[in-house]
Amino acid sequence: MLGKKGLAPKTLPELVSCVKASGRSMNLAHAGLGAALNALLGGQLDLLCDQPTQTLQHIKVGTVQLYGVTALENIPSLPSAPTLSEGGLKCFEVKVWHGVYAPKGTPRAAIEKFNAALRVALKAPTFATRMTELGAVIVPESKQTPEGLNTWLQSEIDKWGPVIRAAGVYAD
């Protein structure tokens, strides 16, 4: 979670206390559609949840305030950054992830051939280094298969489906 430059609280606990004490509402955006990072940099937003691949350089040069990462564990590109869970939002975890999909009916042999090539690429040292530089984390090998991706996708549906239904808010 990021805050605009100059926001008084410097840590997540300070931010939570400040919001509770002041009763002031704050503008919060998340990664997705729109120019949320530009709005944060321009001061129109107070807070932003976005992925390190989009924000890492701004964090490193100090144009945004980092309150913590949304994973339950520290990430290699920001090893000293606290997690939001460590900052007081216990068990808070949101991970951005990507998958590769093929059209329904794609022959299994083609999927397996592509997956094998992809897994070789994910092990290449130069690729792994570049992903770390960008703030990305390569998933464990157990998730690098069609079955692993399907299991992960289903766990995300199970996790977020009730939240989305309860909120009644859907992307167009």
C-alpha cells in the first residue's frame, strides 16, 4: 500500500491511528482500470494498492510513501518493507498473479509443449533476475502447470467471490 508523497503518517500503524483520530475520509484506489498511479503522484489520491511492477521505481526514489506489501511474506525487491499484516492488518493478503490461458479445445499436447517451454523460461537466471528487478515473484513450480494454475484460480474464486458478492460491486 502506498501513500502520496508528503502524507504525514510514515508507517501503517500511524496511518490507521491518524484516520481513526481525525475521522477524515481518504481516497483509496487499487490497481486495475484507470490511471490510479498518476492520480496518486498528482496528489488527487491519498492511498493506492498496486503491484510493485508498476510502483517499484517510485518507491525507490521516494515519490510515494510505502506503508507495506500486501503479501504475507516480504518480497525480494523490497526486502525491508513490512507486510500489512506486520503493520497491524493481521492476515491481510492480496497477491497479484498472472496466468497463461489457451482457447477451449486447444489440444492437450500443445498445452503441454507450451507449458514445458514456459517452465524452462521461468528458470532462466536472467529472466528471474529481471522479474526481481521489476518487483515480481515467480510462483513455485507446483503452480507452474495447468493443474497448479487451476487450483490457484479456484482458491482465488473461493476467497474473493464472497467478498465481491457481499459488496455488490462488479467490474464492467
